Amino acid sequence: MTEQMELIVVAYNEIKRAAEVLKAAEDVFKKNKALLEVSTAVAIEKDIRGQTKAVSLLESKQKRGTRIGAAAGGVLAVLAGPVGVAGLLVGALAGAATGRHVTKKPEQQFSNRFLQGVIDNMRGASSALIILTAAQYSEEIHEKMAAFGGTISHHLLTDAEMKALSQGAETSDEETVVDPQTAEKTAQIITTLQEGTRGSGPQFNNVHVIINPASGQDQPILNTLNSVFRAAGLDWDISITYGAGDATRLATEAAAAGVDIVAVYGGDGAVMEAASGLIGTGVPLAILPGGTNNVVSVELGIAKELVEAAALLGGVSSKLRTVDMGRANDKHNFILRVGMGYEAEINKGADREMKDKYGGFAYSIAGLKALKNPPIATYRMELDGEVVEMEGLWCMVANSASLGIPGVNLVHDIDVGDGLLDVIMVRERDLSTLVSVAGSVTNSERIGKPLPHWQVREARISAEPPMAVTGDGELWEPTPLYAKVIPAAVQILVPA
């Protein structure tokens, strides 16, 4: 009878975590030569598309012996070697039997067939650490691994299971058959991995995706979504918008049909419409940034890369955040802000032709043009009953502080979930400060000189002369404006 062995599986929500833990745990093995000689540790990573990213082996530094070859099917080559200064060894050498030679006995190693089975069944955007060790060292390893977090499972292996798990480590016999008992044990391991790597965030089974084909980005949307959602085990379907208001209607219909979550691909206007359609439904919204400007995503910390934003739907380090919205003139909703004067002139200048030609720079060009004849007006504001009059270049009613640059905000104390709207006035003398801060993408501070700022539940604003108005990037009718807050309007999926 061979020495009794134990299999320890640690699953992580983060793609890089298993490799980081394996590197950090190097000293655990170095300090115990006997442990090193009878233990094999493999870190497996899968990216958010479900593709294998890396496999690393921790082996002893003994004389040459058994050769670790390519994984079954030529998908992945497993490289054996110590984890240390050289770092983690990445196997991306399809079909090649590359690696060092070690003194492991065949029964102290994983077969390529077993490893490939685990890899094939792991979810995307996850990693796992699989350790094969003598049973007498299991408790010590378990204790050390627990300090690094993750979901831990361990299995004491029978001789038959051990033989099947290691079958093929000494030879590359393609006719080797894994017996049913070991197949069942492998299935238990895979189940542990799946449960531990789906993520601790909200869990969804079916997703409806609303796509705005007129968005400002050109990228293969469906291929990317299919890769991410398939890896996460999600059922999903899509609908396409053809005009204003479609995203609102489609979101409402999807919620009524019983989907778990609605996702919208597009810019801030599409996000606002989809969110409007979900008010009062209890169905959350996911944002897949696809517009020329994605200020809502910046405000909520959502990655601009489509694949990373989509991964949140698989529960990868995500949570739901309750967000307010605003209602203007009893017919428009907004999630960012309503801008009067200067901002509206910018949006008028940055039309579709300009955005198609210059992308995000269209707004900068339009902004410079608007300053040639600045839209100065006298604003009369009734703020929760208090009347204020002030001359300004740009008056806004904001639900969000973001200017679309991470870390650069309009004023202090704007919170998208505080149940209040923020009225802000930018006077002509404030503009240089605003531009200097917004122009520095490395500046993580808010605007230094405070702008006139009031927090309200509703506001009535008129201007003399009347000013153009824009809401979340869309042009509305000119002033006067009446705006009120819609508290806790929608839940949005964001990074944890």
C-alpha cells in the first residue's frame, strides 16, 4: 500500500489570487524538506472569458527524475519548478512537453488528464490552488492556507483514487481510463471550485441585454458577452434600440417578463433610459459602457472595458448600489445632472458628426467654441422654497459629482444615493479653476475653490435670457426648469 495522500482544494474569487497565495506560501514548504518532497501544488487561473491564464507547479529541487509533460489535448503545458525569485511559471505552450525533471514518485503527482478535467470545468474569472500531499501534513497545510482566505475543501484519497488521479504522470498513455470512483471524486472537487469561484456578489441566472447600436464605440459586443456569460453560466438574450425611449420600454418589458437583471450597452443617455424603465420594478441594472462618454460608469467605479464590466454579472466582486434619479418638468428623468447654459451649448456643438469624427475630443472642441460667446444669464432659483438670484455661466442640478474623469468631481458632498439633488452655479470667474482641474487626469482632488452649492429635494429655475438645457447628454426644451429627486430609484450593479 502506498503512502496515504490527501487532496486539498482552495478556490478563490480573484483571478490572480491562487498564484499569489502559492508564491506567498513558498516558505511553508521551504522550511520543511520532508513536506516539500511529498507535496505538489498547482495554481490554476481562468480569465473572465473562461480561458486558462496560467498553471504553476511547486516542486522539490531534487535530482532529475520523473518528467511532467503537456496536458491532455495539447491545450496547456505544465511547467514544473520551484516558486521563488523566478516567479510563477506560465504554461501556454500548446502541445509541447516542456519542463524540469523532479524526483516525485508518480503517485505524488497530478496527471495531465486530471488537471485538464479541472481546468475544463472551472468557471471563468476565478482561480484555484490544488495541493496533493501526504496525509500527515494535511493539517499543517490546511492551517497555513486558511490564513489566505478562499474556500477550502480536502479529500482523503483511497489507493484506487490516488492511482487514477496520478495515472499518466509517469507515461503519456492516452488509453488510460479514470475509474468511476475517481471520476466522482473529481466531480466533487470541480463542484467545490464552481461554488467557490462564482463570486460572493449578487447571483443572477438570466440577463436581458439592451444594446444601443448608435453608441460611440466600435467593438465586437456579442462575442465578448457570449464568452463572459457562458463562462459564468448565465442565460441571456438581447434587444436593440432604434430611437429615443426604446431603452426605457425594453427595460420595463424585460422586468415584467421576470428577468433577474437588465444590462444596457451604450452611453449615459441609454443608461438613463434603461434605469427609468426599471423604477419601481425591483429589477437591478448593469451598465456595459459603450458610449462616447460614460460618466455614470466613472461615478460608480465601473470599468470602461466591456469584458470587465460584463464580469460583474457573474458575481465577480460585485454588489448592488441604490441610486437616486431626478425628474425634470414632469417628463424627463436624469441620473447624472441637468445643465443649463454652458454645458448645454457644449452638447449642442458636439453633435453626432463631431463625435463620430473626434470621439470624446468633440466635447473639448465644442467647449472652446462655446467660450467665444459665453452664455451668461441671471438665474432665479427657488430651492426648497428659498429664493436665490445669481449671474452665472453654467447652472446645474446634479445627482452625480463626476466630470467623467476618475477622481475629479464638481464639489464635495454629492452622493448619488443621499436622497437629495445638488444645485451648483459656475460663474465666469470659476471657469478657469474648473478647466484646470478637469484638464489634469492625474489630479484626484475635488475643485479647490468652492462653487456656490445647495442641496435640495426640488428646484424651480428660470433664466434671463432663457438658456438651453441638457439632461444626461440629451438636449431638452429651454428654461424654465422644475426638478425633483426620485429617491432610491434603481439598484445598479457595481464593483464590491
